[in-house]
Amino acid sequence: MKSESYTPRIYSTLQEAELWRIYKSTDAYDAAYTHDCEWFAAHVRPKRRLSVRARIGKEFEALPLPYSGNVASPTLWLCVIEVSLGFHVALPIWSGDAFFRTQTFKYAAVADVRSDSEIAVLLDECSRRIAQLYGKKSH
């Protein structure tokens, strides 16, 4: 009996691969959307357009996160970008324990940083750590 060969699906966009999520006003009853709206409202515009927070609810549940038996899967950390008032893009950036300070805002853990510039430093560190895990150079 021949085994079926597996051909990985190739995606041309982040949306198609479900590697980002766009939130807009039609998501008004979504816990992640309301959380992000409240966070950006509390962190005066235009001062803050970026946030890093833990996944809320079943966000990105289709992503294959490693877990073992009864052990909970690692925390998935997202970078949330406020493109315009009420329109956000969420991108997974890190899976695992936070290597940065966190605080709780409403009902989710968020990176405890004071500016978008600090988020840029955090993103650079994510890139460096991921490259180190997989033996690649960070850009």
C-alpha cells in the first residue's frame, strides 16, 4: 500500500494563512476588539499606535502551538497595530513565556512599555530570539 504524500499548502498572504487578524467596528462584540479599543483609548493617540498583548480567548486558535498532554500551550503574544480609529491588525510575534515586563489591562496581559519605540525594541528582541532558536541570522 502506498502512503499518501503530503504536500504543504503554500499561502501567498498572511490573511490566507490566518497569520494575522483584522479587527474593525463589525467586531464590536469580540472581546479582543473591545479590549484593544479600550487600550488605545486609554493610551492617548497619536502617542501610541502599537501594543503587545497575550492572545484573548480563541484568537489564532488555528495556529499549531506546541503543548504536551495536560500542560497548557504556551502564551501566544500578539503585536496589535492601530491602523486608524477602530481598525486594528493583530500579528503573532512570540509564543512562550514573556521575556519582557507585563501588566494586566482589563483582562489581558500586555507588555509594560511606555512608547511605540519600546515596542520596536521588543519586536527586535523577538526577532533575535526566534533567529537564535532556529539557528538563523536576525535581520
